[in-house]
Amino acid sequence: MPQPSLARRLGLRDAVVIGLAAMIGAGVFAAFAPAAAAAGEGLLIGLAIAAIVAFANASSTAQLAARYPESGGAYRYGRERLGAWPGFLAGWGFVVGKTASCAAMAMTFAAYLVPTAWQRPVAAAAVIVLAAVNLRGITRTARAASIIVAAVISVLLLVIAAGAGPLLQRGIPLDGLLDAGWPGILQSAGLLFFAFAGYARIATLGEEVRDPARTIPRAIPVALGIAVALYALIGSVLLATLGADALATSTAPLVDLVDDVGWTWAAPIVRVGAAAAALGALLALIAGIGRTALAMARDDELPRPLASVHSRYRVPHVAEIVVAVAVVALVLTVDLRQAIGFSSFGVLGYYLVANLAAITQPANERRVPRALSVLGAIGCIVLVVTLPPGAIAAGVAVFVVGAAWRLVTQAIRRRRSRRR
């Protein structure tokens, strides 16, 4: 019996909001400290490089989404344009890496709100609640994301207002812009890229967007543009207020900023904003992983039951439940906040496949110059090289496990077909 398809219920505003929820996550509250440690004042150059690479990737993704408005994002594009193996590796890297990211986001959310002893159960409860929201339909997901995004942007604007005085008085310190050298600047670009590289979440929901050929190519650049503008403003006020050295050693830079200017009353608000941002990223991640797993299961790249779609709510309910169970298990057993380097490796591999797929599209499907997709592919490779060796090793290991899984399952399938 054929499964019901997902329902096209998302408009332009919904798609933009879900993209923003994925991009303006906990990273904006934490990524600037390691970026400053890597590049000092040169983190602003790193941010510009990250924005250029993100724009190239987003353009390729939007072009592909207009042609293939289905669930799965780069998994689907890679499979259609490059073949089964590139598509599988993109999807595998996304599903495995982002499941770990979900656990990290859940733990980050809890860390901002409750004492250490309560963090694991609170994080697990957050995953269960958000999974329940997603299971009620994509419109519920979009509604919850709207509330979270509005709250987070309000907090970020509060921080920008707090830092506006020092920024206007002192300006952005640029004396040591190149002191860290290009290796440090590129490493900061990688850190900042991962912090707002959630625009693909819009594409993974392509099967649920109304008029996708028009809506997705509009939603992705709008969401990315808002996120980059916010990151640029936050980075500027942090450097003007704290300076690169203090920023590099800060564990909560935005809280330190409001404390430094005397707005101590705002510190609890910023902490709640960081928790909300982690929650928004988690909500969008669970939805995106579920849709990618659905697409892979439809092609028998993952267990077939993951392709089930709920007859009433029209969501991949089995996939989302499995994802939620896996994330809760990780939350309760390990702490992945400092051990998800392979997620960074995986997301760059994911976008590399998307750019390579876009390069192969014929002229009548192109919305952006092919050179922009080439730039995106090169940018992904360059940023991979800047990752710490441990992150690269972990990422390679994840892809090796995925390749072994596919080879084994294909061999079993061939053996069964011969027996018939």
C-alpha cells in the first residue's frame, strides 16, 4: 500500500522562519569566542569569507531545490545529479552528524537554564517536547519556530543596543586585522560558517513548501541575509566592547558584553535568549533529519519503515520518533558539546555535494552563474582543510562506517533477490 505524501503547507514566511531558527541557534552566543581565539580582530574577515561561502552554497541549494522540490536536500540532489554514492554520503553525513548536533543543542539549552545535576533530564525532556511538536504537523513546527525566532532576535537586538555606545565611541579595532595570518582567519571562517549554516533546512523541507520553485529560492537568501547581518552586528559590538583578547577567553561573550557596559539586568535575559536559540536550532534540526531519513528510506538507503508518513499529520513520524529516541539516548549517556567535530566535517561534505550537483545542471535550470557553484565547492574544501585534525579523523570515520553500511546492505539485498 503506497504511503501518503507530505503536505505542502509552508509559505514564504514559514520557510524563512524555519531557516532562521536553524541559523540563529546557540552558535551566535558562543562561536565568536573561538573565532577570536583563532583570528583575533581578523574574525571579521573570517565572517566575510564564511558569508561568501554560505551565499555560494545557498545559491546552489536554492537552484537545486527549485528543480527537485522533494524531501532530502543535498541527498536528493546528489543522487539525481551525481549518482547514488555521492547522494548517500551527503545524506549519511547529515543524518549522523546532525543527530549528534541535536544532542549538543539539547545539552546547551539545559546548560543555560538549570544546574549541572538537572541538565541531562531537562535536555531529554526538551527533545521529547520538540519531537511531539514536530509530530503534530509542519505548520506546528513553523508556528513554534516563529515564537522562538522572535524571542531570540529580540535578545540579539538588545545586545546590539547595549554595545552600540562603545561601537560608536571607539569604532571597530582594526589594528591587528591580519596578525593571526590567513590560517587563523580561515579557521575562524570555518567556525562562523558552521554557526549559521542552517539555510539548507529550508531545502530539506522542499516537499512541504507551497510553490517550491518560487518560494525556496526566495526564502533561502532572505533567511541567510538576515542571519549574516545579525552576525556582523554582533561581531562588531563584541570587538568594540570586549576587544579580541577578552572575547577569545570568554565563555559567554554576549553576557559579558551587557555586564561590561553596565546593563547587568540584561544578563539573565541574554541567557534565556541563548537557551531559546538552542531550542530553535534543535526544533529545525529534528525536522530536517526526519525528512532526510525519509528520503533515504524511500530509496532503501535506510530501513524502509523510516519512509512511513502519518496519514493525518502528514509527517515522517517513524523517522522523527527514531531520531528523537537516538538523541535522548545520546543526551543521557554522553556529552557531545565538545565532541561533534565530525558534524562540521559532515556539513561541509553535504554542501560540497550540493555545489557539485548544481555545477552539472544545464543552462535552462540555472538561476545563478556556474562559477558561483564552483566557488562554493572550493570554499567547502578549503574550510575542511582548516578543521582540527581530530575533527577530520572523526569525520572520515563516520563516512567510512556509512560506506560499510551501504556495501553490506546492498550485498544482503542482492543475495535475497538471487534467492527469489
